[in-house]
Amino acid sequence: MEILLKERQENGKMGNNIVYTYGGGLYINMTNRCTNKCEFCVRQMTDGLGGADSLWLDREPEVSEVIEALKAFRAEDYEEIIFCGYGEPAMRLDDVLEVARYLKEHTDTKVRINTNGLADLIYGKRTAPMLEGVIDRVSISLNEADAEAYDALCHPTFGKESYDAILTYIRDVKQYVEDVAVSVVSCIPKDAVERCGKIAEDLDVKFKVR
Ligand code: SF4
């Protein structure tokens, strides 16, 4: 079943900053909260991306509001639907998965979550099993090749234990989601990119430089 096209809602409710287009993807922005303060974060450089003038939310939308915003788009017109936006989607993991379940029921378009891989530390438990059958693809930002460098670049709330937690999360999520990728930003040193590529290879996941 497809998500029906209807006119954009521009009647003073929440605007196009909940669901927006970027490249060939349809993106969902559910939170501006994050555990990290990455030095390269795009949020520090621009307010908006793609079809959204601003991705800063006045407040976090309810699940029903996210679904309502999705109805303004034909999911089948997009290569993927991606939970991303100006914040870490895992900060609202239960709500993200509720929206993802709605998508699973209404479209065959693949659903991806872009994450910093710190959900297990956020919730104090293994979270990868929660993604099974709901999320098709996971892209995890690794961004550095060791714990020290990651801490210095991304300034995670959880400190240096974050890096090992990300590696554990990658190994874990592979058991529940078929398509797993690790990504790095292109601004890190070349040798760090290469070392991250080797880590991805050893973990048997895809590798992307973004
Ligand atoms: S994890 Fe993502 S949203 Fe959070 S600070 Fe880093 S780049 Fe920005």
C-alpha cells in the first residue's frame, strides 16, 4: 500500500522540518537532542538541508504528527526513508520504531536509521534486538579509528567508553538487521579513514565516507 499524496500542510501546524527530502531520500527529523557534540556537525553550519529551510524543532513532534507529515509524500517516490535530521534518532527510539512500524505497514520503501551507535549507553541495555523486522538498514557513524580520537572529535556525553560501545553495537545490530554500514566524515585524516575502513571490513559491514 502506498502512502497517499496530499497537499503539504502549511496551515500553521508544524512545517516541513519533520519530514523533508534530501537527495533521493525522504528524511524524518524527530529530535534535536543528541549525546554528542561533534566538531563537524552540520547543525553548526546551516539551519536547514534539502527541502527543509530549518531543521530546528520548536518541540519534538508526537508520533501522530510525524505520521501526518509523512502523508504529504509518496513513499514510493523515494529510494529510502531515513530517520536522521538534526539530532540523534535513538534519543526517541520507541517513537522512531512506532513510526517505522507504520511505514512497514504502508510502503515497501526501505527504512534506514542513521545513528551514532550509542543507544545501548543511552538506555543501559542492548537495543539492537528492537530493530528486528522494523528497520531495514542501519548506518552507524564511527568517524574515528580509536576511542581517544573519537572522544576528542565527537565529545560524547559518555566519554571514552563510547567507542567500544559503538563497536559492540555494530556487532550486535548485524544479528538483527541485514544491511549495516559504518560511515566516517571525509574531514578526518586519510589514515583514520583507512583504519576505519579496515575496522568495517573486519566487522563485515559496508563502509561509507560521507
Ligand atoms: S552525532 Fe550527529 S547530530 Fe549528534 S552532534 Fe554528532 S553529527 Fe551532530
